[in-house]
Amino acid sequence: MELRLHCLEVFRLTDPVQKAAAVLALAPPPACLLDCTASLTHDGPPGRPPRPELVQPQDVPRRSPFTLEGHCALVHAIAHIEFNAINLALDAVWRFADMPAPYYLDWLRVAQEEAKHFTLLHNHLRTLGHDYGDFMAHDGLWNLCEATRHDVVARMALVPRTLEARGLDATPIIQAKLRKVGTPHALAAVAILDIILEEEVGHVAIGNHWYHWLCQRDQLDPLAFYRQVAEQHGAPRPKPPFNLSARRLAGFSDTELAALPTVTSA
């Protein structure tokens, strides 16, 4: 089967375990064909399970990570982000035609690593007597993906370079809290987040690469265009503290880092 069409079929799957397994089973060329020019369509959101219940971000209950229930809610929230990230990466493959072949292979790799991350977190939840869907979640990540569905440049600007880059900043803070908890399940989650953080740097780097490639192709100023589409689509503003070392590894320039509000060392 052709790779982008196969990604669309997997995108439509509703069972999260089945979807993660199907993503991990996707094979790049030459094991399958790759048609960079095909225009593929899908109406509506990606395939999702009936749970978790999706609410507004402010309506997601806050729980202390020092309790087992609070720990599970935290891990569930991160698993929900990773499940959304699977769909975001698949969407980047099937939706946008006429990109170079390496673009599709890059986002296939991202989808597969996000599927691995979701599986690690989901399995951790299960060892603690919970499953994906047991806690409320919100849909903020997908809303921005939907807003940029007609513009690959805006997508590269706002999803990997904004939403995923926020994960680079937040993960060390979450890990510090879990280390303070110090229980075996908290330290197990820290180890999982080590894997996720290392690979998320690569995901943001892929977004940076293709954003700057597209800006060069379309003769856009990267900083000016980013400010324009961030305001147009109401993208969340980056908030300190920033993980500057991870952001540099992910390809943010000193000029881009200097544009962050109240930059702090990392």
C-alpha cells in the first residue's frame, strides 16, 4: 500500500492500542510506495476512543503527584499528549502533498516514536491499575492542528515549534517533581520521560528544519511569519522557564531564543 494513504487509514483508527501498534508496523520505502503528489482528504477529527472525556483545559481536575491517583492522572495527561502527537504526525504525512520525500519519512519517524512514547506511558498506567481514558483530558493540541490544516508552513510553525517545544520546557520540571516524590512508580515515570525528552528534541528539530525550508521556498521571513500565524491562530505563548539547551539542540537560533519572553538560563 502507498505510505501516505496507509497513514490516513491508521489516522482513522479509533482504538489507541491498535493505532499505536499499526503506526509501529508502518514501513518506509522501498517496502511500500510513496506518492508525494496525491491529494488525500478526510473530514473531521482523527479516530479516537469514546474515552477520555474531553473538557476545557481549566476543567481538568488538578491532583497532587504525591498521591497514587495524582500520579496516574499526571501520567494519563502526558499519555493523552502523546496520543494526540501520533495523530499530529500522521496528519503531517497524509495531509500535505507536494513535499520532498524526506519530509514524509521524517514525520513517519515522529509518528512511530510518539507511538512508542504512548505505549510506554500506557503500560505504566496499567501497572498501577488504570487505563487510557480513565481521567478527563482536553483537546487543545488538536484544535491548533485543525486550524492549520490548509497551510503546511503554519503547521510547521505552530505544532512542532510551539506545542512540542513547550514539552521540552515542561518535562524537566515534571521530572523534578517526580524525583521529589521518590517512589518506585515515580522514578519509573522519570525514566520514561528521559526517553521521551531525548526523542522530542529530534521532533522539534524536524519541525524547525522543514519550517525554515518552507520559509526559504516561499521567501518568507521566519520570525515575522511566525509572529503573524501565532497571532492569527491564537497559539499559546511560550512561558518561562525555558529549556534553552534542549531548544538549541532542536535547532532554535540565538535570535529565536532571544525573542522568547524573559529568557532564563538552562
